Amino acid sequence: MKLVNFIRGSQNRNLGQLADSIIAKKRKKWLPVVGLEIHVQLNSHSKLFSASSTIFGTPANTNVSLFDAAIPGTLPVLNRRCVELGVSTALALSCQVNPVSFFDRKHYFYADLPAGYQITQQRAPLACNGHLEFPIYQPGVHKKPYTKHSKILQVQLEQDSGKSLYDSNGRTNHRIHSSKDMDGTLLNIKRLTAENHRIWLMKIEAYLEAKDRTKKLLKKIRRLKKMQRGKGKTNRNLVDLNRAGVPLIEIVFAPDLSDGYEAAALVKELILILRRLKTCSCKMEEGALRVDANISVHKDGEKYGVRTEIKNIGSIRGVTHAVNYEIKRQVDVLESGGVIINETRAWDASLDETVPMRDKEMKQDYRFMPEPNLPPLRLDATENANENINVSKLRQSLPELPAETREKVAKTYNLLPETVLQLVREEDLFLIFNQIMNNDRKRNVKTVSSILLVELMTLINKGLADFNDGHSNIFAVLSFNLKLCSC
């Protein structure tokens, strides 16, 4: 391995390529296995079991009902709209919708879970046995698109928990939420122990002062210094229950993916479907869609290795990098004679690596039990359903899905698969493409698609244009080139 590293560091291009090929061949014997669990916030005005609002960004603890705060004597009332959205999503994912499903209590004790349990569906979920077919194409990585199938084990309704903010006295880990400074630099100050406080504080303070950063971050630094010196000791858990009870569906996929590109492509396809259904806003920056990835590696012919779970990945790029990094990390550990620990990890985008959160060697007993305050959820598959939710009508109301759109565009315009994929993947871009072609059918479709995918996307990526500016403004920017397409 030292020889390989020496060759890699060599200025000789051929030797560097040789080193990369040696490492690639060495790692070919390891087979990665990736499975995703995706939490989707449903587009409803009220929570799953209460009438409280689900609006994002409201002041702390303003969207909290007596039931959300687990006041004794309050009872859950199931939101019909959430069930309909869950059923529509399950049908779009080719799932088998269960005519009868049950709610369960999943017990665990966190400060942001007032009742001490989460209401979910463990024994008999809303739907099961589905599949998702999705294309994978990453320019610069794949020569051409290919299609992958991922099996869906189950789709279940459940409520979200609240949000905790930890303010401790320096003897435990600090979790301070990320802040963005004036230049857009994201500083993640977390998992700071008493031993490394001083070093990090010096680094951060010097960085902030050198760049004339905001006073808010400097106040955080000074507060941490006081806590390190033993002054102003606090030991508080700040809890915001606005998210407590927010409606979710959890979609559990089988472990049948092999790298971060496939995982990201699956998430992209799911987001397209959810937006077509208007099930979810899919704003990952607001926590409306969160991804958990279970990853392991093993040799061909052997059983699956010990898996690790990466929790709450908050971006599509993060999914790609987190999964690929964790695969590489596990292979490196095993190649060096180490052992993979069954643990939960988090993706740190600032360090571009996964960091440990907690181990899972001791299996936690959630003490599942039937929810006594909710009757079985019964769905009606017949067309004459009155009170129960009508699955047949929901099936008929499904919109055109992305796979159908791609097939139609490919047949109508005879475009390359990668061009069709890129057009349909961006919803606003596809709307502009349709408007341009409907206005003048004589336009050269290949030139139009090239202008949109290259020139327009370049302007958008540089911040010189924005889909939110309106299609008319974008047409004005592209008017000269579009006239050439009609010639």
C-alpha cells in the first residue's frame, strides 16, 4: 500500500493512473449494500392527530395543541387528508394497499417526545410490497443512463417528534444549530467536548475576526468560553414542539442499491413523484424530506456485513457523498484488519465525512404495543364507498408520473435518453421547454433542449437568472437564441 501511495504522489501521469487502477481492482472484491428509509412530511394544513398548524418557521411552541403536549385525557383524531395522501403515494409507488391497517405505540424517551412514545404503524402498515423504477445518470460518472429497480418493503403513517436544543455545562457534548455568516460560510459547531473546546474556540474566533463576521456568532463563542471557565453554568434542554405530531409517511426500501449515485437517483425520482402528487413540498432544507441510509460491505459469496446507519441526510448531494464516503470508510477499515461497529452516524457536510453519534450494539427495546385510542384504519377498494376512503377513486385521480412523461417526450421529440432525463428532472425547466415547443412547432427541438440545458442552466447556476423570476423573463433572456431555432 505504501508503494501505491508513493506512485499516486508521483508527477508521472501514467504511474498515477496505474495506482488508481490497482486500488480499484483491490476494492472490486467488496460489494456494497445500501438501503434507504425516507421520511416524507405530508402536505396538510393540520397535524396527524390534532388541529394544530403545520406551517414552517413559526415562533417556537406556537403550533402546539393539548394533545401535542401530551396533556392527560387528550385523545388523537386521525386526519383524513393525511390518509388520502399516504394512499395516493402508495398507489403511485405500485404498493399493495392494505384494506385494514393498525396504529402502534413505539416507546422511547426523549425530551422532545412528551408522551414517551411515537404513534406509528409497525405490525400492519398502510401499504407494502411496492417497487420504484428509476434512471441513474450522473454526467462525468456514467457514460449513459441505466435503469434500476428498488423494492419497497412498506409505507407507514406516523407522527414526527419535536426539536431539542441542548445547552449544557461543558461536561457533555454541545449541539448548537448551524448558523450562516455574511459570506455564506456554514459553521457547524457540534460535538465539542471539554478537551477540544479551547482549540476550536481559538480557530473559530480568529476566523470570524479576520473576516469581520456577525456579532451573533461572536456572542456564541464568548458564551462557550464562559462555560469552559465554569462561569454562567447552565444545564437546560430547550424544546420546541411545533413539529411534534407533524404528519409523516415513512417509506422503507429494501437494501438493493450499490452506491451513492443510485441512492441519490432514487431520492430524485421519489421527489418528482411526490411533487406530481402534491403529497410533499420536498424542501429538504426545511426537513420536509429526510433520508436515512443503511450501509454495509461484504465479499462476494459471503453474508452481508455489519451495517451502519446514517441519520437525517438533508440534501441530495449529501446522500451521494455520505453513502460513497461510508462505503469507502468501511472498506478501508476492513482492509486494514479492523472491525465495523454497528452504530448510528451523521453526515457532516463541512468535514465531508460521517461522524459517530451512538452505537447500536445493545438493541433498543421499543416495546411496541397497539394504540388503544385509535381504531383500525379501514379502506374501501370498491367504487361505491361512502364514509371510508375510496382507494379506487384515488387510483383514478393519479396524475401522469415522471416515467410516463419521459416515455412520451422520447417518442414525441426523438431525443437522447440523457437529454430527456435532464429535462424532466427539473420541473420548471420542463414547463419552459413545453411552452417553447408549443409556441412554435417548427423549432429545432435538439437546439432548444441544448439552449435550455447548457445556456439557461449556466445562467441559473451563476445566479444571473432564476426560475422564480417568471417564465416571461426567462424567455426574454433566451429570445435571440430561440429565434435562431426557428430559422
